[in-house]
Amino acid sequence: MEISTSKSRKTQLAGSAGTTFDIGGDKLPVGGFPAEPNPFLGWRAIRMCLDQPEMFKGQLRALLRASAFGPVKILVPMLAHAREIDQTLDLLTRAKELYDGSITFRRSCAHGVCGSDALLINGRNRLACKVRVEQLGKSISVAPLPGLPIVKDLVVDMDEFFGKYRSVLPFLVAEAPEGEGERLQSQAQRERYDDTTKCILCAACTSSCPSFWAQPGYVGPAAIVNAHRFIFDSRDQAADERLEILSNEDGVWRCRTTFNCVDACPRGINITKAILEVSSAIGSRG
């Protein structure tokens, strides 16, 4: 199913397209419209549908039923900016209730930032919102992240994952007295840990790690990445404490450098490199 936002394509989609409610400024008012300086750009088409989601979902359900007879393209008139597109996609997701409203999964921003929709898709950990269907071929399989307890359907229990994250003190520790001004850094000092600031805690790396599967006590790649972010921050004063935490048997020494975590990371973090840098820092303490 495709969504078109261009009114000029309406004739091209004839025979395989459906249009959501499309009353514009050139149509007669129905049921009374608010007075507007420019009716052509006002409360019409998609804006009216988003204000009345039950009406909109009824239209989407009808179009989804039509897709049983072949591919259907949906024309959504008067989409003007990203917020309206996001709201429209959200309502399309809700329309899945037509098929099985009990299917449970996590999602939030749908832009690859929140990390909430990581899944095992065609055998690889990925963010569902960042994968295009055409990249997956004719056969598509979706499963919950491996190695984590399943709560329901595609939802896994993240409590232990976040517990390990919290165990490495993932926050700035600076004991300098208040009022001494900003804690300044050079560009080189900031670049030292720049890569590991990108983590969105999706758990794709940790749940793809064979060491984590075999040793559930292993703190995991995500926790080490977030420790790295502060260990090498020139403003932080708790590096030794974090290195001590990660020097035990369930710390960095569990890593076997299989690079699964690097392949799984949706943010492109060189996780194995970060783990090796933390290992070297532990070794250099003597």
C-alpha cells in the first residue's frame, strides 16, 4: 500500500486508488464550516479527518477491505507538513485493528530516534521504522528481540537491560563547586567520545550478542557503550569507578569481538572499538 500526497496524481491512480475525504474550498459547505479568511487552505480534507479520527478510520477500513482484491494506493489530499504525515501514519497503524487488534508491539517516534521498535526482522535486529518493505524481499519474518524475556507478541521485558545500563553510572559525575563557571571542552576532547553519544538504547546490539545469550549476567554492549561515553569525557570524575565496575567477570571481558553488535546498531556506532578502548583503559590502570 502506498500513500500519495500529490493531487496531480489522482488521474494516474484511477482503478487502483482510494481518496480520503476531499472536500475543499471549492465545495459547498456540509454541516457548517467555521468562517475562514482563506477556505482553500483551512479546515478541509486531511485537517478535518485528523480532527475527527473515527470518521477517518472508517474511510481507512473501507480502503483496507478493498486491498483484498489487489494493491491499493491511498491519496491523502492537502498534506502540508511532517506532523500531518505522522498523524496519518499513526491512524493507519490503528487501522490494523481490522485484521487483529490484539497484536502487541512497541512504537513511538517512527523516525529512528526513540529506539522503541527494535525487532528481529528477517533474522537481523533492526528498527522497524527504518526498514523499507522492498528491502526485505518476498518473505518477511518478524520476531521479538532474542535473549530477552517475552512479555507478549513482539514486546520484550527491558527491565534487566535498563538495570545493567544504570549499573555503569550513565550520567556525568562532576564534583566541582557550583559557581565556578562552565565545564569547557576542546573540540578534540568532545570528539574523543562523540561516537558513543549516539546510542538510543534500543537493545539491538545487546540482544544480538552471543556472549549475552550464553551468559545472561554479561552487562552487554549497550551498557559498555554508555559507560565509554562518560569514561572518556574530560569533565567527568567517575571514570575509575566505572572501569572498576566493568573489570569484573561480567564486564568487558565477556566480549568475543564477533561484531554482531556493530552490524545490529541502527546508529552506526563502532561498538567493538568502544569496548576495546574501555578494555585498554582498564588494563592501563595497572
